[in-house]
Amino acid sequence: MERNELINYFKLECQKFAELCSAVLDHAVPSCPGWTVQDLVEHLGSVHRRAVFRIGSDVDPTGYEITLPTESSEMLDWFNSGWNNLLQIFNTHPQDYPAWNWSGKNLTLEWTIRRQAHEVAIHRFDAELAHMGIPSVSAIKSLPAESIPFGFTPEFAQDGIDERLEVTIGGRRNLTGSLPGSLHLHATDCDAEWTVIMTDGVITIDKNHRKADAAIRGTASELYLWSWGRLPSDILQCFGDFEVIDGWKKLPA
């Protein structure tokens, strides 16, 4: 996606996230077991501050410490100041501006903008589930499809799947694990598909149409959220070897 589209998504998703969290800080987050919404806010606000700290450096700038608010009533103001500061940098610096990241690749603001847009998008969905009072991710399958709070265009979700495969999984320096076979993802609302093979920490991604040991079909938004463990497999169309589909849960989050 274009830089400005990703920046706009980052802004809108941060705004939605703050609105959703404002009245439910003590609610459980079903997609992040053991967390409350306040934990979610602390996590995302800290992610934004660490991103700001890393911008301007192409080496790992160590030593930054996060200072959290002492009162829950201050949490949303703290969160909003963090993402607004990051947004200002996104809007005023070129995309090739140096910004260190943990992958060791593309150490520029371009990488950071994309990663931060998808980070908040997934956590906004987490906040939606908490706001709705959903007890678990598996319980989503009992909801009418129209009530599932996706909020993504097919283009953004497609980019999110690319980013999930290429960056948050494939971009890890010490990637480990295997899938017990090849897995084909097929988006039904845009021209996009992926076949993933992962053996001994080496991932191969083929975006052409091909047969695989297992396949999973759904909208780009469904596949995007499923790839992050935010939707149960049985809400999508699954075919072939279910051990391969279940094996996805063991890959890095």
C-alpha cells in the first residue's frame, strides 16, 4: 500500500482504539489471554514510544525505559500523546529516514509506518472483542458474520497478510519451527493468494495459484485476522490436511 494510505490507517485505527478502550479498561481481552484492556493500552502505547525512540538511528538504540501513568484515569491521555507524537514524525519525515527495527532489514521509516499501521489494526480488533464482551476467540463463530468488527478494506488486509508472512514471521532473524505441509491461503474478495512452506525455520512464499497440502479460503480480512490468531479456523473454508492448518498456531506471533 502507499505510504499515505498506511499513515491514514494508523491514525484512524489509533482513534478507534482509544474510543473503544475509554470505558472498558478493566475488561478482559479474549484474544490476548490474561490481559485486560488496560494491559492492551499499556502495550500499544509502549510500542509507539519505543518506535519513536528508534527513529533517527540505524543501529539498536538501547537504554530506553517506558514510564507508565500512575493512575488508570490518565491511561488514555498517555496513549493518545504517544501515537500523536509518532504520527507527527510519519507526516514530517521522508520514508527513507533511518529507523532501526528488530528485523535488521529496511531500517527506515517505511518499515516502521507499515508495521505500526498493522500493529494497531490488530489490537483495535482486540479492543472490539473486549468491548463486545466476547468470552474467547472461538466464540466468534457463534456471531452473525455482519456483526464481526473487521473494519479493513481488502487492500489493507491483503497488505497485512503480506506483512505477516514477510515481516513478523519471515523477517525474524532467528526464525524457528516448521509446518507439517504446505498451506494455501486464498482471498475471496480480491485477487490474492499465498502458498506457504516452512521447514526448519526457512519460509517460502509463493503468490501464484498452486495446489497445497491444506487450503484456507475467506475474505482478505478473515485471512488477515486468522493469520494473527484472531479468528478460529472453522469460521473460514478449510480443506485438506487440518494438521497443517492447526500448525499455524505454533508460528511466531
